[in-house]
Amino acid sequence: MIYVTGDKHRDFSGVHAFCRQNGTTTDDLMIVLGDAGINYFNDGRDDEFKRYLSKIPITFFCIHGNHEMRPWNVSGCVKQSFYGAEAYTQEQYPNIYYGIDGQIYNFLGIQTLVVGGAYSVDKYYRLAKGWKWFQDEHPSDEIKQDVDRAIEEHKNIHVVMSHTCPYRYTPFDRFMTGIDQSTVDNSTEKYLDTVDKRVGYWRWYCGHWHIDRTVDRLRFVFNDIIEIGD
């Protein structure tokens, strides 16, 4: 089975309970739509957390969020073949994979385009507190070129999975209070608008906004765990 869920921010207790209740194995896949938080501290705390995740009977596939490191900056991360494309992983944690933006994965015959990244609206608060903030949280111009190339080369993209949503689907009711919206960089959402116009997808899944909601063909996922079927 293949499942999709939203931002976990290092709290996988619900996922762990779900796996126990449903008798999953590492042949099953849990897709996390960004901000899994697995690569966050870049020290032994991350290794300890990965050892915990390694004991959960499922394989994790994590799209890049905004509150975590890019996998290529993580020591020991290498590319491996994964569901018809490539993903990053570490040899010592063989059930944890990190998606590569612009790759198209074949999940049960469902051609799935991955596009991670977003802006941290709490950027200046995090910096003031001395918390982690990652300068490469947005998809770079090079990443966008990879995504554009994938769209041109693959005419049958069935599903898009991203961290944030296209700008036209922005859930304005979820804006954080006290944030000056004129300082918010929504360039990733506006770029995803161009993806939305070019891809005739069946379904789009995204996280980031901490809601469970369906709008048109787009599904925001946070706490829910959804089975990807036929």
C-alpha cells in the first residue's frame, strides 16, 4: 500500500500508531508532504530520530519542506533508484528516502511529479530566537528548470505532490496573525501556478498549511493519512 500524510515536524506518533493498527511492512510506503523534520539539527539528534523511524514497519518517502535541510547537505546521503526515478537515502537508514524535485515517480502506475520547498513565514521570528532557518528553503532556479523539463518530457503526469500549493489555492483563512504579509515571499506558490496550468493531473496533494481540506482536485493533507489507490 502507498499512503500520503502531511507535515510531521518530528512527531510521528500518529504514523507509528497507524502502522501498528494496519500491520504495515517496509513494502508499504508513507509519503510525507514536506517538513518531516528528519534532517533538522544536523547532529546526533537527527541520527537518534532516524533510528527511531527505522523501527517503524514502513518505508518513508519525504518531500522537501521549508523547515528542514536539503538531503544533499546531509552526510552520507546518496542517490538510489526508487520507484522508477531517483531519491536520496543513507545506507544505515534503508527505510527513509528523500524525494528529488523534478523527478517523476511511478507509484502503482501513477506517474507522480514531486516539487518541494516553500517560504517560512516565521523566518524573522526563528532568526530572532536562534532557531533553525534554511536559506535554500525555496526551490532554486535550477530546480524549477528540472521540473519544467520533466513536464515537457512526460505528457502523462497523473499526480503532483508538493509541499505548498499553487497560489490560486492559497488558504487565506490559515494566515498566521501578526505576520506582515507584504514581507512574505510567495514566489514558490506563484511558480506552482504555472505548473498547475501545464499539467493535466488527476489529483494534487500538498502540505505546509496544516489543514485537511479538498478544493477542486487539490487535497491539503496534515493529520490525515490517505491511501493512494487506483
